[in-house]
Amino acid sequence: MEVLKDFGVTFLNLFLQLVLPPLMAVIAGYVIKWVKSKIAAAEAVLDSNTLDIIKKAISSAVLAAEQVGLADVLLDKKEYAINAAQQSLAGWGLAIDLDELDVLIEAAVMEEFNRYRAPELAECTE
């Protein structure tokens, strides 16, 4: 019985090693397309000045959360970024739905992580 258990564990381990990487790549591709569609929808209803303010506030919030997160490993960086973006936008008299703000922060994080990727790798996510 122990031999069968060991075989099952080994088989499952190898199976997951082969299946998970391509599956995660496909899922990441769909998530990227979904985020891009949400951004396009937001851009369609906002004027360019408001959109620029929102993008700068979110980008600043993401960078601030990353810097603070390096010092405080217990900090939830996403929650920090959401709060920082909300405060910054409130200073401009702007308010964004929490779900939309969440998506825009995810997009800013993706953009920041992909900023220094090789061009041929960046094309894979488009």
C-alpha cells in the first residue's frame, strides 16, 4: 500500500510540475486582457485631465506601498495603495468605486513590474 501511495504522490507532483506553468500563463493572459478592458472602459468615460490625475495618484500609491512594504513585511501593500490612492484622489475632489480602484491598482502594479522587461516578452502579454 505504501508503494502505491508513493507512486501516487510522485505522479501527482510530476503532473502538477508539467501542467501548472502553462496553465498559469493562460490564466495570466486572460487576467491581463480583462484588466486592459476595464482600463479602456474607464478611459472611455473620463476626460483626459481626470484620467491623468487618477493614473498619477494610483502610480504614486503603488510606489509608496512598495517602499513602505519593504520596511514593514506585515503590511498589506494592496490595502495601503488603495487607501493612499483614495486620499490622493479625495484631495482632487475625485472618488472612484472601490472595485474599479482595485483593478486600476492591479494594472499599475503589472505596468510597474513589466516596465523593464525585454520588448519581446512584453508583447506576449498584449
